[in-house]
Amino acid sequence: MLLQMSRRTEYELLIEINGRKLTCIVIDQHYSIKHAESINDELILDLVKSIHGEVFDIDSEKGQFQYFVAEPVMNQTRPYRLIMLMCICDDYLGVINAFRVDRKE
């Protein structure tokens, strides 16, 4: 199910991150400012699905939100960075930004 919001798109998706069962992914459209030609919601959903079951260090916590980064998240042979948040009191994952990163040798 897809619900359009002003600057975010919401998808129903069952996923587990950091041991929490989440039912919704909210994608901020910030990525479209600089990366619209190479990234879209479908790719971001595929990247998020690929981190199902993973545990990430929390980089910061502000109010009811925990912020963290996943990198590299691979899609085919391309590495990406996902900047995300989880709401402490709700069951959704927010994707703040997503973009391709240089492969580190």
C-alpha cells in the first residue's frame, strides 16, 4: 500500500532492524534533489529489504528518534549509504536519505 505525503512516501513493509519488528517504511524524498536520475523509492525499498535482520549502532538520539547509518548496502555490485531513523514509540523505519558511495578498496 502506498500513501503519498507532501515530502515523504509511506510503504507497508514487515522488516526487523536492531531487533525491532517494524511494519512501515517512510521514505523522505530528499534523495530526489541530487540523485533522482539514479535512485528511486523502489531501489530504496530493495536496499532496506536487504538489511532485514541486521543490527546497527545508533549514531544519535533526539527526542523519540534514533538515527543510524547503513553502509555499504549492496544492490547488485553497487554500494549505497542509507541514512535512517527509528521512532522509539512507533513501529516505522524512516529513510532520510540514500545515495551511492564510492567503493572503498
